[in-house]
Amino acid sequence: MTAMTLLSTPEYERLAARHEHLLTQSTWKTCRAPLLATGLIVYFMFCWWFFSIGKVLGSANYSIAGNYLADWVSYEIRPELNIDRDGAITITYSRFDPIGPNPNPDWIKSETATVTRQPVASAQPEAPSASAPAPAPAPAVPAFNFMANAPKAEAATSITTIAKAPVTETAIVKSSIDLGRSAKIVVDHQSVILTRGSETVELKLDNAAGTVTAQAPLPTWVEQRMAGGRAYAYFGFAGWAEVSADRVRIHNRFFGWANFFFDINSAFFGKSPGEILTLVTSGPRIDSSQSNLSLAWNDILYNPSWQHLDVWSKLLQTLVMAFVGTVLATLLSFPLAFIAARNITRNRVLNQFTKRLFDFLRSVDMLIWALFFTRAFGPGPLAGISAIFFTDTGTLGKLYAEALENLDDKQREGVKSVGASPLVIQRYGVVPQVLPIFASQALYFWESNTRSATIIGAVGAGGIGLKLWEAMRTNSNWENVCYMVLLILLVVFIFDAISNALRSRLIGTVRH
């Protein structure tokens, strides 16, 4: 073992004088870290100013973002309370409300009373009296000109207004809506009382003038954009309400997805799982033309609220688009990569032409290709397959060519030394080295295209992307959006696991 030699101070000084560049750190190395840190700070400050990030964060409405997020995992029941001038309240529901027929939710408590209504008077034309003079007879005219010259006799009529007798009936005069989570709304013909937690707001209704007036300054969760106009009350996840002078619209939110299996028009709607199982296995036939099991399965697939069959078929279409587009791109880029590689094809013109072709194909984004082919072929999966094929041909071709240019020439030289033909040299000297890499990259792009096919589908290139975009455009079917996003995530996770397993096996095969 060699002993360490220690230099004395004079020896160290003499060594530093002879080799100053070895013992003195350069200015760049000394200042590199502070300069890089300063540059990053300046860059982030510029981005903060250029994109107005502070202004955006300050003016952002986070409550709306929270409502959108809640809409993904919930559904709403929307009763509408119409207030007549006579003091009666009528509760109605929209045609597609998930509550189903004959709604009578337990979270609405109503009080009834005897209300006298004055029906609107009707106007009827009065028949001419018998004493009125009869119109003069029309003079005789030639037959050939009868239609052109016949005079028009008009009977004198008058309008009579018929007043209807008042009607006395039992009607709702007050309703209390319990939204849960300490949120409550009480409605009568004169006022609306809103309660959220410990805060209470009273709004006076003037049906004749059409105004809504707050009795006190409004809290942050109640919004009235103009004096006397309609007011909006937000109760967080519990829902929200819109208050007008003659109408109160309630949006009561519940966690979960309503009618996911059976729509309100299904014979199985509202039944418990046990009742459905009994009907399917041993119950009498609901539809004489098919079994209850077939009817239940048909109702699930063709559920108009969730459209399971259509969503699943569009998802399958997306997977087919990604698979076919990737396979076609792999098959074309494989031979073109051999032409682009300088060490395989000794022709500079062909090398440069093929590489520039790859650059052109991959420089145009897949979304732009999708728009182009949608215009050329029309909406559908053919446009999506073509977009994936063009983009991946350029990208895979470049990757394959670079892999070929970096391979080990020893194996190829060994095959060449025995007098093999050029084709045999590539078959046994090149392909065994690069084939696992090519397959691994193709598998990765197949996995990636499963996600990309969803995006290009939104511009009309087929698949589930278009259906996802249609659901988002309605701004009310966010639970359907969440359903499709979860299906896409599930498929991506599955294909990611399959792709990783196949790539690991290919790489392992090469190492062994």
C-alpha cells in the first residue's frame, strides 16, 4: 500500500506557481450555479408577467371549478316552483328529470290551503242579431268572370267578453325544500327564505311588478346581478337555486350517478337488486316477445341517459383506430428506415430525401392531420387512422433510422465475411439487433396512440373523442363525461400494463 505524500507549504506554493490552471477554478465554474439560478428566476418572472398569471389567479372563480368537479360525481333533481298571482304554487319537473314518473320526494314538504282563483275571461265573437238588415244580394255577373268580380259580403260581428266565475280549490301555498348539509329553502307567494348554515336571507317577491328584493345586504353565497332582478343562491355541493318573481328553480344535488343501469322508462326502474334478480330468474314475463333477462340487458345497453352500447362501441372504435394506425405506420417506417440510415444505404440523396420525408410527416401535428383528413374523407375512423398513420410513420421512421445508424457493425461484418448477399447480411446481421428495439418502440406508440385517438376524435376523426366532446358541449352532462373519462383511463391502464410486459420480455430476450 502506497503511503500518502503530504506537501509542505513552500512545495504547494511552487506547484501552484507552475500549474496555476490546475489549482485555480475558472470564473465560469465559479459563477455557473448563481447565473443559472438567476436566469431561471428571471425566466419565471417573465412568464408570470407575460401570461398574467397573477391576474388570472386573482380573478379565478374557484367555486365554479368546485361545482364542475361536483357535477362529475353527482346528479341533480330540478323541481320548479311556479307562483301564481292568486298565491297558489305549482311544482313541476322537467321531462328528463331522473326522479321518474309521479315524483313525490320526501325532501319537499308542502302546505295546502283553499285558494280562490279568478279564471281569465274569454272573448267570443257575437253572432249577428235577427233584426239586423240582411246584406244586399250580389248583382248577377257573367259566368266566365264570376270568381274575379263577385262582391264579398261581410256580416257585422262584435266581440263579447264572457267573465268566468271564481274557482275555489285546494292548492299548495307554501313549500319547504330541504337540500341537506344545513341548506334549506322556504317558498310562499310573497317571499323566499334561503338558509345556509347559520345565515338566513329573505327575498321579497312582487309578482305584479316582476321584482325580487333583498331585505338585507346579501352574503357572498347569494348573487343578484341587478336590482330587482333574479337572484342566485349557491349551497356548495348541496346544489343551488334561481329565484324569480314568479318562479323558483331548485337544483338539488345528490352523490352518485342516477339511473346508470335502468332509465325511468324501463320496467325495472326503481326496483331493488333483489326484485330485479327475482324478475330475471323466475318472474313472469314483462314482455311476451322476450325473456326478462333479455329485456333487462336490452334496457341497460340502450339506456337513453347513459347510452352504454354506443359509448362502448365508440371506445372499441378508438382502440381499433390506434391499433390499425400504429401497425400501418410500423410496416411502412421499417423499410424506409433502412433507406434513411447512412450505414445501410450508401446513397446520400436517398438518405436525405427519406429523412426530410420523416421530418415533414412528424412536423405536422396529429391533430392537424386529423382536421385535414376529416375534411378529405368526412367524419369517421378513417380520418383518425390516417392521421395516426402519417404522424407515426415520420416519428417511428426517424427513431428506427437512428437505431440502425448506432448498431454494432461486428455482427454485420461477420455475416458479410462468409460471402453472404446484401439481403442476407441485413437479415442476419442487422435485423436481430434492432428488431426488439423496433418492436418495443412500436408497442409504446400503440399505447400512446390509445390516448391520442381520443383527442383527435373530438375534431370528427371518429371514436369516443367525438362523443366525449358532445357531452362536454351540453355543459350539463358532466357525469357522462366522467363515465367516459374513467373508461378511457381504465383502457389506458390495461394497455400500459400489457405494453410494459411485452417490452420487458423483448428486452429480457435480448439480454439473455
